[in-house]
Amino acid sequence: MSIPEPKTKAWHDRRRLTLGGSDANILLNGSASDILNLWRIKTGAAEPENLDDVFRVQLGIVTEDLNAAWFERKTGSAVIARNDFRKSIKHPFMAANLDGEVVLPNGVSAVFEAKHTGPRSGESASD
């Protein structure tokens, strides 16, 4: 296992043109300064925070494979479409970088979101 490569300029440029889940969280938290900063980033007036050297972010990235494998082991459902970029047809400003997708037994597709949790998160090792 190695430290993930930094995100490319093209990745950041594509992200700047859309609103994703992290952006929605900023918009919904109601912090005027955070919303203004997001606007500055989206308009190119400011650069996004560089998360390449933030340990918890990098830990989350490198544990995505483990989380997907654990989910598959516990549920029997395969995680597909790993790291796909999806853009809404109806609302093209809305997009997501999927950790994965799961097709449920009834044929319905669901988003797989891999998050690393720490010992104080309330999750047990067997979950």
C-alpha cells in the first residue's frame, strides 16, 4: 500500500465546474464564510485547500479498497463502478466521484460510500 498520488489539475478543474457532496455539505451548514470561500473556489478566485498532506484524508483514500472488500464479504453484493465520475443529466452542475455502486438483489442501484471511522465513531469492528 502506498500514499495516494496528488490530485491532478484536470481533476481539480472538473471539480470546480460542478457541485458535489462536499460542496452540498458546505452550502447546507449555513456558515457564511465557508459559503463565500466555496464561491471563490468555484469562480476561480481562490484555490481549494490542498489535502495531499492531511493524514485523515489520505487514510480515508487508502482504506476505500478495504471498506469495499469488507462490504462485499459481509453482504455478498459486489461494489462496482469504483471511482466513477457521474454527472446529472437533468442538472449538469451536479456531479459526484463515486467510491462505488452496488446493485441490490431487487435490481435497484445504490451508491457505495466508503468512510474510514475511528474508535470514537460509535462503529464496532464487526459492523
